[in-house]
Amino acid sequence: MLRQFVLSLCVGLGLVACSGIPTEEVQTYTTAYTEAQAAGTLLLDKISPTLAPRGGKSKCKQRATGITSCFDADLAIHGDQILEADSIRVRRAALDAIATYNALLLAYAENRSADVAKSQLNGLGLLLSDLQSLIPGSGIPFGTITDQLGGFVARIEQARASRNLRQVLIDGKPIIQDILAALIEDTDEIYTIYYGPRRKRQVQLAIIVKRGGEGAKVAVQQREAITRDLRQFHDSVTSYARLLHRTSKALDVLADAAENPQLSEENLRAVIRESIEIRNEARIFWRTIRGQG
């Protein structure tokens, strides 16, 4: 395989270090982190309808004729997410911030231009500011992250006019790790939100079955379908939690690569190993979720 060839080449030529992560590994990381974000987004899409919308309904009502009484610019720009509960929006913001941070680490680890990294760093600052504003009313266990975010955003603002972008990014890794830890802890709540109304429906169906009659057979089938759905969703959340955990472990390796662009043999092996593991976890998640209706 190409990764084995690259590693053998570095070692075989007696190079003390290889400059930057090989292209194949960069693509593997990029794909894996994108899939991690997509996995979280999919689970949030499933639980979002269960929670009360943040702002109720759109200010524009649809008449019986199908014609809307006015135009809602916020809804046009942001779509259904503007109606979501803050607890859903803050989870999405956290996933977006992690994805952007990963992209920045990759930019430095791959030795891309500072201009690219600076542009993405500005985007990270905006995402973290959004996250900071959403946390207080969300009920998500982010702990002291809110205060840390304020300092990180301030350092990002200061770094815009300096050449110290790389160090600001590396110093912010513990905060991103804390966000990942909070998302992992939050998987318990994600499952509980999904489980609640379905378990309630199972109880209702059990009453119908107990009464007997024409609807009993259909009720039994519906209960079994809900049981299968809950089992599959539980498996999906399990895979998602493991994917977040692997992402957290990979951050340490990737941050080392970003801080030390001249990769040693040991560092290159670590990058390759984490690339393979996070890709495998992503594959497990999507195999699990495809089994869910």
C-alpha cells in the first residue's frame, strides 16, 4: 500500500524525518473527520423533532390554499434549523467547531500555506463565538468550557495580525478535547431523548394488545418494529461515541504533527495508525446506521 511505501522510503533512505503528512493520510483524516461530523448530524436530525422548537413556528403561516402569508428571511437563509431547540443548535455548533479545528491542524501538518490556515482560523473564531453564546441555555454538560472559549476566541483575534497562528492553535487543543469529552458524555442524553417517546408508544401499544380485537395483531407488529428501531439506534449511538473517542485520540497525534512538521518515523507511524483506526470506526457507524429504518 502507498502508506507502507512512504514509510519504507523514509526509513530506507535513512531520512531522519519526512516533511508533512503524506497526501493519502491527509485524505483519510479529512474523510474520517467529515464522516464523524456527518454521523453526529444524522443522530441530531433524528432527535430534533422530539424537542421543543426554540422560537416556535415560523412567523409566516401557510394558508389552506398552500400560499404563505408573508416571507420569513431567517427561515429562507437558515432553513429548519432556526426552529430547533438551543440544545440541538449547540450540539451542531460544537461539531462544526471540531471539524474546522481538525481542518486547521491538517493545514499545518500538511505544510500548507499560512494564508489558508489564517482564513480557517478566522472561521474557527466565529464558530467558537457562536458556541459560547449557545451553551448557557442549552442544558448540555459543557462545564467550564464557556469561560475557556472566551479566552481562546480572544487569542484567535490577537493572532490575526501576527505570525503566531500555529501556536495559538496548538494551545487551544485542550479546549477542543473538552468539547469532544462533553459530546461523548452527551451521547447518553441523545439516546434518552430518542428512547422516551418510543417507549411511551410501546406502552400504549401494549394496552391495545392486552385488550385484544382486530387491532392487536397490528399493535404487536408495531411494538416489534419499535424494539428493532431502538436497538439499532442504540448501536448507532454506541458507534458514534466510539468515533468521537477515536477522534479525540487522533487529535493528540495530529497536533504533534502540526507542531512538528518534520515527521519522524515514530510520528509517521502514529499518524498512519490513527488514520486507519478512525476510518474503521467511521465505517462501523455507517454500517450500523444503514440497518436502521
